[in-house]
Amino acid sequence: MLARWPRDPLQCLQRRGQELKQQVDSLLSESRLKGALEASKRRDIYQRCIQLKQAIDENKNTLQKLKQADEPIPIGNYHQEKEEEHSLLDKLTHQLQELAMSISRENITKIRELIERADDDSAEEDEEDDDEEEESKESGGEEETQEEEKQENESYQQATSKEYIAVGDFTAQQAGDLTFKKGEILLIIEKNPDGWWMAKSAKGSKGLVPKTYLEPYDKEEGQESSEEGSEEDVEVGDEIAEEPEAKQRTGSHWSAVRKALSEQINTVDVLTTMGAIPAGFRPSTLFQLLQEGNQFRASYFLQPELTPSQLAFRDLMWNAKTGTIRSRPSHVSLILTLWSCKMIPLPGVSIQVLSRHVRLCLFDGNKVLSNIHTVRATWQPKKPRTWTFSPQVTGILPCLLDGDCFLRSNSLSPDLGILFEPGISYIRNSTGEKGELSCGWVFLKLFDASGIPIPAKTYELFLNGGTPYEKGVEVDHSVSRRAHGSVFHQMMMMRREPQLLVKLRSLNRRSRDILSLLPEILIGSMCYIHLLIFYRQILGDVLLKGRMSMRSADIISNPVLATFPKLLEQPDVMDALRSSWAEKESTLKRSEKVGRRRD
């Protein structure tokens, strides 16, 4: 039986809206009281914010479904009253978001103050270390206090840390990672939302590990062995406790610091809870890799690579017959076109979107195998959920907006593919804080199960939420891929899911020859590929052709070779170089252009 609307449904929603307004006003007034600064009171206010936000969302959804035909008596200004009610609910939502943001800022400020006070106390304790030793020998009460705090520290570490066992071997991919073997026990120190956890091995080494390689460790199996050595451990512990260097800190603020840290609210969690961003959004994984250093930038892969003997270049050779660098085919060499992103969820009013983009790289399911390339997206105000690439502009298309990309790789991994990560750059209206968010991710595998390359065609890829190391997360829970119902209903839901349209283009002979002059591993824009080849030719002229002896260790001074790789990170400068190239090429004769193409 279908649910019936109550009598005078719009008036019922208006009365409910006034009740919610009174509750929000009461909560705002309560948050301004002095007692609201206490940690327990902040937690209570934050929980009430969430409950009120859910109630307002329910009222708003009901209001959207309401129609004028549902009213038993015609209302003259029906649409105006409905719009006013909707504006009231939006205002209440914004007030709750601002309150939640202020609570998160107070938590972070409180933590910093407590840490600074604890550091000051620890410095004073270090200066008066000798006096405290004498006093501790005279009175036994302080020793009991130290033992109690030691027990508190141990219980806190047990609560915040947990042992995991490795289910497979993992080799560090870069500086800061932790290498471990299958069956090794790791102590997890910090769990990051991007899927990489800070861990400590039994040898005391610390580093980041992927959580997909771990599972909780059951300590019951190792209790017998630990009981055998318990007596020796006690004796050793007593000896260490007698040494002044191994004493526990007695600062009274450390317990408060731990409590404040446990109450800290992550920025992304706050934005997600208050509805400012969809639940599947995460801090951008690829942006974080770009911030770590130069190893994931195009300038790193553009430099020629030396052979193990350090006497020659592995990916740069000279062809004496043609007077140019030698072409080198690679295992993967293709061109793709980014068409569009569709049905990307919109963030809330508490953040302002500065730019939309897609980052892509070569990926094998475990680690990034190339540079990370960024393509800026454009959108229309009437269709903010649809992103497009390579817009029609007068003059030369800026390279940052070019959706045509080339990819080269010599990786023989059967799981090699392209990782796409649509994202946004944003600024929070309340704090002015800037950040990068991932709007999802999708992985396009380049080879099938039998090792045959996938066909060149247009692929409609549905985005996953979370990070590439998370499974089963949806970008927007309101549009579930696991929706039940009729086939028609499921088809309609699929059309509303976030997706990315990509076209793999088949290469002709000329395109294949051009790509073979590039480094073996590189992703970039097709609009400046001629500049990359020109740079590679200069490399060959200076490093190979112009050298009297390959064993010469004389320093080579060349401004172009020194500066050009850095220009790849400056799109405006690259556009200026392209404009100069096009202007010079327009003055050449037809015979000169043909001769240059043959060269």
C-alpha cells in the first residue's frame, strides 16, 4: 500500500522547520557558553550537530518530493512558500557546518597548546634532573606515581597501537617505506586514510606499509613463549628503571595531550560528515606523491639514464648514418584522449572549488611506474557535474587543457595499466585552508588475461570511491552500483553513476616513429611532443655526437639541457615556447618543412 501524505503537508514541513530552527539556535547559544570549551561538551555539541543535520536533510528530501497536487486546499503562493522553506533549511545546514568547523579548529588549537606546554615542562625537567633523582630516593610516594603513569602509558599504547601480521612480502618502493617479509609481526603506530599505515618492525625500523598486506595478529598463540621469558624481562626492566636516563616523564600535561589527540577531528571527516563533500572523496593520493619530490615528475623521466657501467646512456643512442638519435621502441606505446567526466558529485557550500582536473599515471596495482600527468578540465555553469577536455579556443590550446596524451613504458608487468584520478582543488570558506581532494579513481588494465593488448576504442569507466588501495568504496552512496530493483531501474541508476570517458587511439606508422624518439618511460601532452623530441636531439648532439671520447669526464655547460626539463612543470612557459615554434614554422618554405620532417 502506498504511503499517504499527511493533511496540509507543506504546513507540517514548515512547522517541523521552525522546530529545527529553534533547536539550531539553542545549540548555537549553548556553544558560546564558557562551559562549551570543555572536551566532553565539544563532543556532545558535535554529535548534536550531526543529528540535527540528518533531521534537516530528511526534511529537505521530503520537501523536494512534495508537489502542489498533494495539497488538499489550493495555495496561491505555494511555490514561493516552498522556496522560502528550502532557503531556511539551507541556512540551518550552513550554520551547523560552520559550528562543526569551529569545533575542529578548537581541537587542533588545544592540541598545539598542550604540546607546547608539555615541551616547556620537559625542558624544565631536564634542567632539574639531578634534583629530582635525590628527591625520588628520599620519598617513595613519587615512585608509586611514576609506576602509575608508566602503566597509563602502556595501556595507552595498547589502545592506540595494534599488532598485525604480514600476509605477503613487500619491498620498499621509495624513501620512507618499510620492507617486510610474509609472517613478520608489525606494530601499527598510525593509520592514514590513504591506505598507507605507519608501522614498526620487531627490529625497531619504522616506515609506511600498505594495509592490504596486513591482517590482525592473534596474540594467544605467542603467550607461552612470552611467559617463559617473563622473569628475565622483569629483571632487565628493574635494572633499566634504576638508570636516570630511562625514567618516565612526570609532566602532568602528557595525559591531556593524548586525550586531545584522541578527540581530534580530521578535516576530511568533518567535511564528509557535514555533507560538504561526498563520502567517497579522499585526500588526493597522486597529489601527495607529487609533493614528496621529483621522482614522479616528468623532468625526472626526461633525463637520459646511464647504463650500469656509467660510461654510456641506456635510452639515448646516436645513429651515425642519419645524424640523429636512434629510435627505440617500447613495450607500451599509445595515445589516448580524455573525452569527459560525467555525473561527478558536487561539493557543499562550505568549500569553494578552484579547479577540476584528472591526474593519470602508469600503475601495476601496487606502485606507480611513471610520472604523474595532470590535465585541467573545463565545465559549464549549467552542467557543473560534467567535465570536458580540449575545449575549442582561438589560437593555440593551452597544454594544461589538452586531453590528448601519449604513454610509453617498458614494464613487462602483466597487471600494467593506467590509473586515472579525477580531483578538485578547493578552499574552505570558513578558514581559508586550501587542499586537494580525489573525486574517485579508476584503473584501466592495458592487457587481458592472455597478455594481448586491449583494443583501441572508447571506454566508459565507472569511478570507484576512496583510494586505489581501498576496495568496495562508492563515490556517492546515494547512487549505489549495487542498487536492487528492475532491470530498467538498474540501468537508470548506472546512468547516474560517476564515470570517465577515455578513447585509446590506434597508432599509424608516423605516430609510432615519433613516439619511439621519446624516453622509454614517460607520459605527456601531445601538443608539445615536438619540443620533447627537439630536446632529445640536442641531448644527442651535445652528449654523443659532440664528445671527442665517450670516456671524457669534462663538465658540459649547456643552458638548454640544464633548464628545459624544469620547464615541463611550468605550463605558461611551455605555451610560450609552442607559440614561438609555430611562429617560426609559419615563416618556413614548404621544401624546408618537408626536409625537417624527413630529418
